[in-house]
Amino acid sequence: MPRVAPPLIAGWCAALFVYGLTAGPLYRTESLRAAVGAECLRGHWLYPVLYGEPFLTKPPGHYAAIGLCSLPLGGVTAATARLPSVVAATVAVLLMYGLFRRELGERAGLLAALLLPTSVLWLDKVPSAEIDMTLVGWVTAALVLFHRALESESRQAHPSRRVGLWCGALLCVAAGTLTKWTAPAFFYLTVIPLLCWRRQLRLLFGWRHLLAVGVAAGACAAWAAAVAGQVGWDVLADTVRREAAYRFNPPPKATGYPWGEVVTYPLLVLAAHLPLSAFALATLRPGFARRWDDRGRRLLQLLHCWTWPSLLFWAVVPNHNVRYALPLSPGLMGLGVVGVIGWCMRSREAEARAGTPRVPRAACPPVCLPKPARADKPPVAPRRFALRSGSRLRGAVVAFLVCWLAVKIVFVEVVVPRRTAGRDAEATAATLRELVPPGETLYLFRLKDEGVMFYYGRPARRLHDPRHLPRPGYAVLIRREWDDRAAFGGAEPVRWMYDQQGDPLVLVRTR
């Protein structure tokens, strides 16, 4: 099994993550991420830039990753823009494989690696140029390292090892923060409940954790200082403040707090993780944890704290979206894997009570499980035993994975082409390249179609005052601006086009 697992996991990740990398043009905000990532290749690595202006609503981590993946080609393409999500998803799968293998054995680790990406959210976000999966990779790395740090504390490992694990975990949090601002929330919404549960809250105020926090905070502060030195503290602070206000305050048009979403949001997240989320709910049953030894219980505690506090938090916060819950997905899917293992344990116990003959070892499915504990014996380590309840689980898992692979094929070959059909970003961009002379900078004002501008692929700059439009020059106006074309000093139309939503775009020339 140790020799089979790595190539099997690699092939599974390739089938789910690499397949579809070039399927269809960039969709919705994928174009925005790719356009900002392309600016990295023009020298803007420190902070995001869009149309010549600082674009600080998100940190630069994901955009820099797009730039690094695009360096060998010398330019950003749909495939290179989506490649960071592939790398991050693969890293998350390998980390969960290692976590389960260490706690429950090789076969449980393989089962976790195979089932982790079988979620609708993963189907849509890998491969994708969106930020979410990159954040998942950093949060998963941080929490797995934190779990190892707690283990080293309980074992009184060498001080340098404990400090290294703590610093590694917090540096992953820092990298996640420089990818998306919400990374610390996911980390500490797991850490604080877990330490309270284990009665180890004192570790939060221990010098090793505080040192690691100082190192991570220092890295983030150094980046902020470097950015502020170029754009100013006011610009940086105001952008971050507005981003936080948008996420944590209801929009002005809302009629009060959306209480109904507090109930519907967790249901939507659970629905997006079916069928494993049903098994995850089974782990909440009283007495479920008593079936496991200490290592299994510690894993359960980590996964519970990884999942439910963050789910509750994002249910309460307004302006939420199901994809915001993606960093808790490994915890929820991990609970589902443990629930599947627990279901098999109950099946074996039922068969034993019914006097079902034992099945030969060759028919055992690829999962390691504990024998049911006798009343006079403590629970035993799951990793030492193999399930002997027949091939039903193995057959069910294989059938499910085959079905999921079929779903992936349908998504790539049918859903992706249909949802991008008729958007015509590449065709509109090609028309712009034909009409705007090479070497001319294209100006825009309130246009927000990054898909067209990304595929345009030439210098573009945003202006805020029509009086600043160079003469002669070229600009793209939306319908509202064209209706007020007198403000642009008699700009003459060159071509009437349409953006991805079907709204008019007018290429104009000033003289």
C-alpha cells in the first residue's frame, strides 16, 4: 500500500485538477485575477496594480503566484492563471493524506486523499484563476503544522522542533494573509476552540506561540510598510477598511440584517459537500468519539474545530458567499472520511453479532479501522487493524470515484463551454487590437469588463476625469459615458461593440 498510494494520489489529482486547465476562456473574476497577475510580469510584484493604479482590495500573494507560473511563457494565459489553484489543491490533498496516515494509518490516509476533492466547490474552483483555492492551501498547511506543534508539546519534543513547528504554522498564516485577508480568521477560529477543548489555552500565551506570531506579524508589517512607502498609508488603510466594511456590514440597500441566511448558509455549505457532509454530521452523534483511541480522538477534535466554528462565523457575517467557506472544506471532508470509517465499524460489529463469516484479507477495502473495543478493554489504535467486513466499502468507494470522474468530465466538456458561450471576450479584444494602433495606450473610465481587457493584452490606463484624456488618443466608453459624450470633447466613435454581459462598448478617438 505505501508504494501504491503516491502514484494513485498523483493520478487522481491530475485527473481532477489538471484536466480542464485550458477548458474555456477565463470566466467572470478569473479575468481580473489574470489581468492583475500579468502586471507582475511588468514589474509590479510588491502590490497589485490594475490599469496603472494600485489595486489593494486583495493582497499580492495570489497574483504573484500567477506571475511566477507565467514566467516560463513570458505572459499570462488561461492555463498559467489557473495553475496556482492546481498546485494549492494538490498540496492540500497531500497534507490531508499525511495527516490521516499519521493518525489512522496508510489506508485511511489514501481514503482521505481520494475523497477530499469530491465536493462541488472543488469542482468549480480547481482549476480556476480565483484566489480561494490558494487560500485553502495555506490554511491547510498552517493547521496541519499547528496539529504537529501540539503533538510536539505533549511529547516534550526538542525545543528547536517545537519552535520550528510553531513558526512554520504562523508563517503559513502570514502567507495566507498576504493571499487573502481572512486567513487569520480561519486559523484562530480553529486554534482557540481546540485549545479550549483540550484545556491547553495557556499555549496561546506561551513564548513559542508569541514568538511565532511576532515573526509572522513582522513579515506582514514589512510588506505593509513597503507598500505604504510607495502608495501612502492613507491609501492602504482606506482600501483595507472599505474591504472589511463591505464584508462585515450589510450593504446600504439591505432591509435589515439577513437573519434567514444564518440558517440557509450552513445548509448550502453542507449541500455543496454532499455526500461526505452527511457522514460528517454523523460524527456529532454522542458516543462516536469513544470508538477511537487517543490519536483518533485528537484528529476528531482538530477536524471538528476546523469545521464548525468557521461555519458558524461565516453564517453570522453578512455579505457571505458559499465559496468563502472553502478553507474549512478540508476539515468538513475529513470529518466525512472519519464518518465513513465509523460507519464501517458499526457494519462490522453488526455482522459480528449476526454471526457473519469473516471475509478473507484479500477482500478488505483500503481502510484501516479499529476492532470494536470490548467492555473491559480500552479502545485500540486504528492503524493496527484492517477491516474485514467484505468488499462492500471498497466497491462503494470505487463506484463513487468513477461517478465523480464522470461528473468532472461533464463539467469540463459541457458545463464550462455552455457558461462561457456568447460572452465573446476574445472576439471583442481582437477587434480592439485591430482598431487601436500598436503602441497606443487605451484609456478607460468606468468600464469593469476585465475579460475583454485581459485578452486585449496591451497597455491600458484608467482615468477619472475626461479632461485628462490625451488628444489624440483612444478610449473605451460604456453606454452611460457615450450618452454624455459631450464631456469628452467631441470624441468620435470608431466602433460599437458589446461586453461579456451584452452591454454596449464604444471605442472612440479624440483629436
